Amino acid sequence: MEKVPSIGILAGMGPRSTAPFLSMVIDECQRQYGAKNDEDFPPIFIYSLPTPFFIDRPLDHRKMSETICHGLKDLAKTKVDVVAMPCNVAHQYFENLEKCIHVPLLNMTVEAVKYLDVDHKRVAIIGTPSTIDSGMYQIQLNRRGFSVVEITELQPMLNAIIKGIKAGNDMRDEWKNFVEKLHTLKVEQAILACTDLNVLPLHTSDIKIVDATLVLAAATVAKYISLKEHSRT
């Protein structure tokens, strides 16, 4: 019997981001290789991990990193073949986290920047203060010749949107106002670097928004396809 590779998802950071990411992976299976029947989809192990993260408090990096590392180790015990971690904040510890397990760990920051239009250089990073302050997206953007547009003045508005979503509130009107503010800063493109924001409508007429979570889902399925093809050789 052919061994089918399995996908591990370390999610729950925040809790409402888990279900949207799983839906993205399923959609990508249909888009990338035409999955239709139940048996066409990959085995997926999901660990929704509670973490010590608060939008309005300083991040305890040691505690956060250790919590995620333990989560990865628990997930790896299921013998998955690749792990996706749909959490931007967690990726600032990527180099240490990928050493926690002997399973390929996908990097959403690297993958997201690949999807930007090279002809439009002014890019904003839409994320929590912890994600912005880590500099991880800025490093990738600078390497590829993009100019990072600082949106510090809009951060309190964005923080309120994220907190509202976590509390289960409808923040679509607030999000629309936020995007309008991005126009005033002459932002040409933006990376959506917060999984909590996946519940919002991301399409705009003028600003291309690259959803890092969606990109990670696409990379996850592409890796699954590669592993499956390799297992047949």
C-alpha cells in the first residue's frame, strides 16, 4: 500500500485563525491538483496551540518560543512529513524553531515576499507590533529591493481591529477605514502579516494585499505534492 505523506499544522495563534487556514489548504488541494473526492485530500494533523500572546502587552520571547517549540515537538510525534505554522509572530523565532524538530518547517515570511509585484516597491506590513518590531519581514523585503512604508500612525487602529476580531466582533467597517488610510500613505502593496485578519475582505481596487497565510497554505500543498511524487520513485 502506498504511503501517503501527511501535513502537520501548528495553529491556534490566535484560535480563530485555525479554521480559515485549514479551509485555505483544502482550497489549494483543489486548485493545485484537482482534489475532488475525500480520498484525494492529504492526511492532516492539527494542533491548536494556546500561546502567551497579548496584543497590548510586551512579548515574553523566552516563554513564547519555548511554548511553540514544545508544540512543534508534540505535533512531530504524529510522524507528519511537513509542518506549516500559520502564525506570523512565531516566525521571528524560526531559526530556533526549525531545530526543535526533524521535520521540514515552512517559512511563511520567505514565501510571502515572493508573491509581491516587483514593479511596485512601496510595501506596508500589516501586523501586530510584535511582528513589526521583529524586523523579519523588513529583512526579506530589503533583500528583494522593496521599500518598507512605515504605518506607525495607523498601528493603534490596526491593534483595535485585531482585538475586536479576537473578541468575536464584526470589524469590517473599521478595516475599510484602515485600508483607506493606507492610500494616504501612498502604499502600493501590503503584506497581511496577521492570521487574525484572515476573516476580513482583503480585495481592494488600488492596493495589492498579499495574504501571508494564504501563501503559506499554497506552499504547504506544493510541498505535499512534492513529497507524494518523491514517495512514488
